[in-house]
Amino acid sequence: MNGQFVGFNGGVPVQRFRVRTCLDRSAHLGHSFLELLVALLITGILAAVAVSGVGAIQQAIRLRAAKDALLTSLQIARSQAIYRGGRVVLCKSAESVAHLDRPQCRQTHDWSDGWIVFHDRNNNLQPDSGEAVLHHAVAQVHGIRIFGNRHVTDYISFSGAGNALQQSGAAQMGTLTICQAATQPVHGFDIRLRAAGRVRWFATQRSQC
């Protein structure tokens, strides 16, 4: 306990003393505890924001990877059709790598279940014996959806000239959509196929996937 000199009283020096009581210490401890709670709260908020940001980055990476995989397969299918001078088909398939010796196009599946590219010599939209399977893609990450509208619901077929043609020979055009169903709003990509066989992609945002 230290004193503070304040003056003289009848020639006697006078000091003022401050006695620290239990109440003082309790107030100090309470103040420190409140500061600790505020610090923990701020840390928790920052951690939540960081985790949310990482999740958004991971989602964007998965969507872009699915888009790039599909674009690559479309490019392979078209270039192989031109190279071989005949029909090459890209179709939905749920075949694992272990069963690629007998792959099949699957109309009941989603594009996100996987797909194959094959030389369709007889134009029956199925890889028969002697028809080479040129490329395949396995199922995408859970939560990623890929679906087609109009004439690209189940397959895309390229002629030897590189044009996109339906099985009937009519021009084939449509849009493949890639999105993640668990997010709101839904971000993704559209890949648009033109009759000339060329594709373009666009970043999209929609209300549902």
C-alpha cells in the first residue's frame, strides 16, 4: 500500500493512502471476464466467416471441374468424329472404370452419373462390339447436377463433318446445365451446343437446380 504526499497539517506531512478492497479486485476480474467473452465472440464470428468462405471456394472449384470435364469430352467427341469421318456419340452412362469393357448409354441416368464417348458406326446410340470407346468420365462429386434440355437430354452426336446431328439426321442443338443443388441462390454453368457442333459456356445463377 503506497502513500501519496498531499501537504502539511500543522507542520506534519500528510499522505493519502488508497486501500485496494475485495470489491476493487472483483470489479477488475469482472471487467477482464467481459473482455474475454467479447474476444471469444469475435473469434467465433471470424471463424464462421472463414469456414463459409472456404466452402464457397470449394463449391466453385467442383463446379468448374465438372464444366471443364464435360467441355473436354465434347471436344474429344467432335474431333474424333472429324478424324474418323463418321458418327461419334457422347452419351450418359453410369459405368465404373472396372466395367468399361461393356459400357452402355443409360437414358435413365443423369449426366452427372458419368458419360462415355464412342464411335457409333451403325448410328444406334449404343457402343456395340467393334465400336471403340474413345473416352469416359466417372460420376461427378455428390451434389453436382448435370442435365440437358431439348435434344441433348440423353446424348450428343457429331457427324464426320463435325456437325451436331440427332439420330434422325436433324440438326441437334440444346443446353447442358451444371449446378449444385444444395446452395441458394444456385450458381453454375450452361454449355450451349450449336448445330455446327461448336459449344459456348456461360456462368449462370438460377433459383433452383
